[in-house]
Amino acid sequence: MKERFADPVTVPDVVGLPFHVGRDVAWEAGVSLANPDPDGPPIGALAWPGLFYITSQRPAAGTIVYRWDSVAVEVVAHGDAESNA
């Protein structure tokens, strides 16, 4: 990683969490959730209104990044997720 003034933090595992909970977990860890499409709308606009769950994240949990770096997440509306049951 390039030298930066921000301190390193560990990416938390937010997969499977409701978006509003994952956002709070990410904030407490010192990272920001983002839309994986840099040209798309902010992730908060995609996950509102309603109940959305985080289905994937990049980088993976446990990765060391700089404070307030972005973690790209995919979300799906409650009831739209595929079930493996």
C-alpha cells in the first residue's frame, strides 16, 4: 500500500446484515460502504426506502485498508434474495 496519513483499519464482515446495520458496523470499524459501480448512485440511494440485505462485499472481511476507504457492497431487497433451503 502507498504511504498515507490515514491509519490502517480492518474491514469488518457485513455480508448477510441488513444494510442499515452493516452501515453502522462499517462506520464503527472506520470504513465506508459504497456502490460497486463508481458511476452509479450512492449505495444509500439504492438501499432506501425499505429493508435491504448485503449479499457481497469487496474487499473481503479481514483486509487491512486505510481509515474511511470504501468497501463496495451489493444489496438485495428483503424477500428478493435467493434461498438455498
